[in-house]
Amino acid sequence: MSVTRYCSLNGLRSTNTDHHSTSRALSALYEKEVGFELVPVNLSVGEQKQPEFLAKNVSEIESRAINHYVAHKYKDQGTDLIRHKNVKEAGLVGVWVEVESQTFNPAISPIIYQLYVKPLHGETADHYSSLIIYLNY
């Protein structure tokens, strides 16, 4: 069964179809101590296309955009993810955000697909391919 999570955050709603994107967005929400709601959505039967789901005014938003929004909107709440009070540290955070998205994410995504997504769809994970992908990075 393919299940995603629908996340409602004070009017901001998003769906994420893969686990690492969901985890990425949830980590910012937890760090900023912001309330949210997770509702399971069964993609394998097309729940995300049903009128009841579409009526919730859900928009697809990239998880890093959610993090950016949350970090700025709730800058005085929870952990200072952006380092708002120190320009030098804020610059370093910006560099590491880019490193994660441009270097780490391309390396780890195929591995997550092989080891997490394929089994969710009833397919067999190819551990050898995951190892080769890892060794090539």
C-alpha cells in the first residue's frame, strides 16, 4: 500500500509522496515547535484525486520550501534554524542547505528509492544497486 501524508499547518497544507521529503518537512515543524496535522492518504487507490481530498485545498509544496517558510514565519519560536541574529552563521546555513540539496540528496535519493519506496510498492529492493550507487558518490 502506498501511503503519503497530508500535512496541515495553520493554513499551509502539503502532501509528500516520499518518506525523506516528509521527514525533512516534519523536522522543521518539530524544531520550531509548530502544531500540524498528519492525515494518511492512500495513493494506491487514488485518494489524492477524490473530491473530498481536493476540497481540502491541498497544494503540492517542496519540502525545502516548507522548511524555509516555517523557519522565517516562526523565527522567534523554537530552534533558530536560519541563525537570524548572526549574519555569518546564516550564510553558513545557506551553504549547507545548498550542499544538502545539490550533493547529499542526489546521492541518497536512489538508495531510498531502492530500500524504501520499492518495498512499499511490493517490489524487491536491489541492495546491490544501492551499494553501487553509494560507492559511486
